[in-house]
Amino acid sequence: MSQKVITSDIYEASYYLTLGAAIIEAELIEENKKKICIFTLSAETLTKAQGEYFNCTAVVNLWDFRRCLTRINSLVGSLKANDKKKTLKSQGGAL
């Protein structure tokens, strides 16, 4: 049975991706007048992985982690760019 984790921590999300988790949702929310990205990830062993992450016992292949972190950062950039376009369009501004 798949487990789900919701996080805004890009390092935590990247760690779960290295373990084979899938991003099932990514959305922007406003917090303290800033847009942040919330990730919902799913995998079989996320509860165990989350415990390892928060207990500082997580071990990763650094190359895999780097690729996953780049993927997460790219997703955040895309979400923010799309949000900015949508905001400009709703305000009648030029794209």
C-alpha cells in the first residue's frame, strides 16, 4: 500500500525521489506574502524514509540526489513562472 507525504522541503522531497517516490501533486501556496511549493509524494516506504530523514540517518547516492534536486528545482521554477503568467493575464498585463 502506498504512503503519502506532504512537504515544502525541497531536500526532503529530493530524498524521497531517490528512493523511488513519485510526485503526485505540486502546488504553490502563499505563506508570509511569498509563494512556496508544496509537494505530495507517494511510495511504499515513505514512513520509514521520513523517519530516517528526520533522524539524520538518511543515506543517498549523491549523484541521484543531485539529479532529483535539480528536477524539484525545475518543477518549482515552472510552477512559479506559470503562476506569474496567470497573474499577469488576470490583471490584463502583457505576457
